[in-house]
Amino acid sequence: MKQLTAKEVEKLLQEGKQLNIIDVREADEVAAGKIPGAINIPLGLLEFRMNELDKNKEYILVCRSGGRSGRAAQLLESHGYHVINMTGGMLEWEGPVE
């Protein structure tokens, strides 16, 4: 599984890269702040909503610390999606939030 640190993801955004970020935390966690532009699909719903995703795109998965996003990455990868896990999660995110 591919991985990027929170710093690496922040740098890509600063460079103006168009990233597809999925935040797999619960809605109440996301309400406290998420990476701008990230889509919230809680881990428990991911299996039921993966049909909303495009297998031709690459997705960066984010959670609080990197554990749930790692499980989400494994799930999506097993279904043929291109994914990257953001290690350290929002605990290590120092960039802007919305």
C-alpha cells in the first residue's frame, strides 16, 4: 500500500496539485475540521459508497491517526481502486482546515 505523510500531502496541496482526499472519520470528528476539499465517507459506510468513486482516480485516505485510513485503503485496494494512506492522520496535519 502506498503511503504519504501529512507533511507530504500538505506540500502537494501547496504546489497546487489536484488531490482526491477521502476523510474516513465519523461526521462529528470531521465537524471539528477537515482538509479543505476532502470528501467525508465514514469507514463504516465506505463499502456501501465505494460505487461513488472512480477507479481511474487516485485517492488519499485520511483519518485521525492513520489506522482507519489504512483499513480503508486495504478495502478499496482489494476492489481495484488506486489509494494512498496518509500516515499520522489529522493528528499530524498542520495545514489549513475547514
